[in-house]
Amino acid sequence: MIEIDSEKEMLWLPCPKCGARTKIRIYEDTVLLNFPLYCTKCKKETKLGVIKFKIVVSDEPDA
């Protein structure tokens, strides 16, 4: 579940695999490209991009 704090315009980045909240916080002006997000709950790493709260999961295989 995506949690957005309207007062500060921030959200806790959810894991795209299991949906658990990760320890990464993003703001409206945060830009991440090919960010390796590791989830401590499901023990998976996912490359993703974030621009203005829009989260895009990369389909590229790890080299």
C-alpha cells in the first residue's frame, strides 16, 4: 500500500514484489534512475525508477 503524507508530500517506497513498506522515503522532487531497491521482507532486489511519485520497475536482467 502506498502511503502519502499530504502535509510533507512524501511517501514510503513500497516493494514492487510483495508490497511491503521499505526504509526508503521519497519526495515529490525525488528522481531515481536504475535504483537497486532491496526489500528486507521478501529478500528480493529490484531495479526501479522514480520521477514525481511515478514508480517504474525495470525489466532489464542483471548483468
